[in-house]
Amino acid sequence: MNKQLPITHMYTDDTGHTRFKKKYIDLEPKEGLGSVGMFSNLFVNQILDDNSGDIKMQFAVTPVPEKSNGEGPRLAHTAPRRQLVITLDGYLEFKSCNVDNHDDEHITIIKRGDILLADDLEGAGHVWRFLRNDNGKMYPWLRCYIHLGEEYEHFFGKLKNKL
């Protein structure tokens, strides 16, 4: 399993031209409460005296389990905090726990480019599993977490239901 997440650094060189350089973010293994795989450090603004109001960001990669039919961690869990989960790659099914009917309000598909606002902080929680794409292949779940503290309560007020 990769212990680094590649990042393309786009920057201006000494001549004023745009350049690209491959860089990496180190990842460390983590397990528990639905967290399985490799995670980066938590990113905080080092300039501020008090980082409690700053955006915190973390990257994670969960590999497709070997010899499986896409079953991910079978641990029912709630979100550990309010957070945005930006799926950079992968194809997954999320289900509500402890419901008899998995209709559109209790099941969702998450794929590359989708953003999930995880806000199920209490209750029975959810489970997820890998799905096969149209070519029958499963991919690791590569994602970015953006942690939202109480200071981002205004964000929720900006969200609207369908018109």
C-alpha cells in the first residue's frame, strides 16, 4: 500500500513561467470506527495562535479489500465530527443502519467528484461498501476530509433544498 499521496505542485519558476512538480503527502495507517487505511496528518494554519477556528483538512486512502465482494468496514458508525468528504476516486454505496427499507433517503452512491457532508453525529449511523464500476472494477477510496467546527455553523444556513 502507498504510504504517500501524490500532489502536483503548480508554481512559477524564476523566469516567470508556470512549472509542475510532483510532491507527496505522507500517510500513516489508521483503524477504528470506520477509519481503515492510510491517513495524512491534520492540516492546520500554523500562523494563528489559536487553530480552533481554522479549517482542518485530512487526506485518506482505503484500499479495496482483497478477496472480497466490495465489503468495506462492516462497522456501523456515526460521523466523528461535522465534515465535508470529497471523494477523489472510488465508487461506494452508503446505507443507513437499522432501517427496513433502503429507499432514496436511506441509501446513496458516492463516486469520484462527489462531496458528502457528514453530519450524522448521533443515532445508528451508517455503513459503506465498495461497488464495481461499469467495467466491473473496484477502486481504492481516495478522499479529502474538511473538518467543520462550530465556527462553520453559518455554512449549514447556506444549504438549500431543491427548488
